[in-house]
Amino acid sequence: MNNLKILFISRAYPPTVGGIENQNYELATWLGEIAEIKIIANTRGRKFLPVFAPYALLRALFLMPRYDALLIGDGTLAILSWIIKLFYKKPTLCVVHGLDINYGSSSLGVWYEKILIKLYQTFWIGVFIKSFDKLIAVGNETIKVGIEKNIPAEKFVFIPNGVDTEKHLVQATQTDLEKIIGKSTADKKVLMTSGRLAKRKGVAWFISNVMPKLDENFLYVVAGAGPDKENISQAIKNNRLENRVAMLGYIPDEDRNILWATADLFVQPNIKIAGDMEGFGISVIEAGACRLPVLASNMEGLKDAIKEGKNGFLVESENAEAYVQKINELFTNGSPRETYGQKVRDFVIENYQWKRISQIYLSEIEKAINNKRS
């Protein structure tokens, strides 16, 4: 183990469910295998943040003399780093996921929301986030947006999200799948999407524009909850696809793992939404680790997560014909899982395994410490 000592603050941490929560947990866990990590984490969700933030600041001010560097799990707590730097000459680093840089880029919202957005853009991005010694971006699109907001390019480094390649791998059968979705999968070609149902994920768009153009034997399984749930439900009704789309809502990890082990193709049909962006897309590499190929929109962080023909395939966003053509092509010789599954898993293991990603993080933290000392 490296003798480096890192203080890690996360405002989003399990058991709260979410992409940043999982990423922060895995990062802290795997970094803890190769360095000494002290974690200050908010495990009670967003509502507890106004209490957690001052608590974390006081603890960090007390603990920093014992540690070599401060790492913060996302840009929401950037003000803590700015304050700590007033007292200590220790390097501070932050993982930036996309929305923490891009928040407020849309002109939508009522007057008080616009004021909050203006304050965030001016102070959080212009002062607090810019004050970090190093910003670790999970996607290159995040770096692009950051530079457009006048954050110096030299502050950024791209490190992709990682995945525990054994954690979600299970043995399952079509019978197990049918128990979860409540439908027969005999002679069906099963597409699936899982994760938080935000509008940018494009699920409602896919149901309205792609599913009606696919053969009747295609079944689409949607697992997850989120703000776009009603739009998705309406899209199913409007297109009379109740028999071809299974909307499961939130499901336990065990059931989701069965979906990843039995579906034929994972689809991530993201669409462009002003003020919102996909920093990376952790679900697509988790699916890949379970031998499930991915078809995704060629945009934002998905371009970093999916490498064409390696762990999935990319098509133009909001191009229904391109999606239909590629899906039919992938099923030409049977299930894409059978054709590409092991190749996809091998690529994920080689490129996105947390054991490898955590070593890259440690290297960047060491560089920041050496730069500060020199």
C-alpha cells in the first residue's frame, strides 16, 4: 500500500441510491486498497446536505494537518475546498461529473431559479470550482464545457468511471427474466435500459420513435425511477405498446443484475437537453461487464464510455432510422449477447476495472502533491 494519506469528502454516498453515490463509494473503496483514505460522507441524501456541509467543513479543517491531499466527490461542495485552502497549503482535487459544471446552461426556469443559476455560475463555477488544484473529469465533454466557462484547461484531467467487473455478474435464465418482467420472452428479442429516468436518457423518445418501427417480437424493458416517469408512461400509452414495453420502476440490484445477465441488448438512447448532460454513463459499462453489448447515442460522456465495436456501438442521437437499422443489423445472426458478449466483457475488464482506474487516480493525486511541494 502507498503511504499517501487522502481525506475524501462525499456529499452523495450509499445507502442513498444514485450514479454519483455508487461512483464515490467504489472510488473510496478501491483507493482505500492502495492508500490511506479517511471518508467524510453524507449517507442521508440531498435533504441532509445543509447540515452535512458545515459538519464536513469543520471536520476537514480539524483533520487536514494529518493528510496529504483533499479529494471531493463532486463539485457541489466546492466551497469547502475554497475555505480549506485559506488555512492549508495542501492540494485539493475534485471529481466533476458533468452537471456540476453544466448546471444552469438552460435559460428555462422561473425568476428565482434564474437567480440561483446565476449565483451558481458566478461563484461555484467561477470561484469555488476554479480554485481546485486539479479537476478529474469523468468525461471529455465535461472538460469541453468547463473550458468554455473559462476554467483553465490545465486544471483538467480525464479519468473514466470504473466498474467492479465481478460485482454484478450472475447466472440467470429466461425464466428468471420472465418472473421479473411478468411477460413471456419466448421468441422475443429483449432490449433494456436501466438507471435514473431523466429526460436526457431518451427513453420516452425511443418508445415513441423507434419501438413502433421495430418488429413485433422486440420487447423493451425499462428499469428505474426518475422525473421522466410520467412522460415514459404516456409514450407507452400513446403508441399502444403496453404489450411490448415493460416499465418496471425501481427494482432491487439483484433483479437488475438478472436483467443484465439475460437481455440481448442494452440501449442508451440519450437526447440533447439544455442544461443537462451525461457525464459518463456508468450503467453502460456495468452492463458490458455482464456480457451485455450496448447501443448508445454518440454524444457527451457516452462517447468516452463506449468504444465502437469494442464494448458497444454508437449511433446519431435522435436519429430513429439509424437506431432501427443498427438494432436490426445487430440481431442478424441472433442475440448480440451471444455474438459480442464475451468480447465486450473482456474490453471492460481491460479498460474500466476499478483496480486500474484507482491507480490512475492515485497517480494524479501524487502529481498534485508534488506540484504543490515544488
